[in-house]
Amino acid sequence: MKKPQKRIVDFLHRTEKIWLLIGIFLVVLLALQVYNRLDNDLRLYNDVQVNHVPDLKVYKLGEETLQLTNIHFREAEGTSMFPTYATGNTLLLRPYNISTELYEGQIVVFNLNNELVGHRITYSSYPDFVITSGDNSYETQKIECDKIEYIVVGILYT
């Protein structure tokens, strides 16, 4: 028959392993919940939508005046272009002219299902079409060049 002290030590060694396994299980479960929540949040904001902000043309910077012509200001919504920009940032947009060449890396705004969407060009076959995608999205869109409305020329991080 085992001594009582030996049985207690054996019991503690067995329970340490069980508690270690329970702890690992809880950490994995928590990590999966965090991942699923982030994944669901990203699915909710799949495309960056662009909403109208009143056009501003002249800024006073100390003694200097900055005048912007033919530039539109729009507030961004969504996370598909994160970290480049996200909800609340203001996009400076120049209306697109079909004679302006489009190239990979540019961010363009186009109408997709009656909503303005801003994504980066990943492939350009100018003047026919471009392939775009959000910086934080795996989905791509093939957009005819004449369907592009704006080119993003600046971002105000607000």
C-alpha cells in the first residue's frame, strides 16, 4: 500500500496536467473567438463606401492660402482599404478623365451596385479595364475604365 504522502503527490501531478490542458484549451477557444469576431467584422464592412462631405475649395494655413480646384472631399466608410484609410478619413478625389492613364497602385473610386467604392488598382489594361481590390480584402473587381468616377489624390487622416 502506498504512503498517503505519495498518493497526494501523484494526485497533484495528475491534476497539474489536467489544469494545464484545460488552460491550453481555454486559450485556444479565446483565440478562436477573437479571430471569428474580427473575421465577422471584416465581412460586415467588405467594401469601403464613400459618402458625400461638402466640397471645400479654399483653406487658410496661417498666412498662406491653399486653393484646391476640381478636388472633391468624401468621407470613407469601411475597412476593406485598412490600413491605407478607414471609416472617418477624408478622401481627396479628382474626377477621372478617360484620357488619364491608369496604373497599378492607384486608388480609384467607382460605382458598384449603386454605391461608390474606393479600391486599389492591382492590374491595369488601360484604356479597356482595370482589376481592383481593397488592401484588406481578397475580392477583386473588373472595372471598365469608363466606369471609374474619381482618382484618390490624397487622404486626410481624421
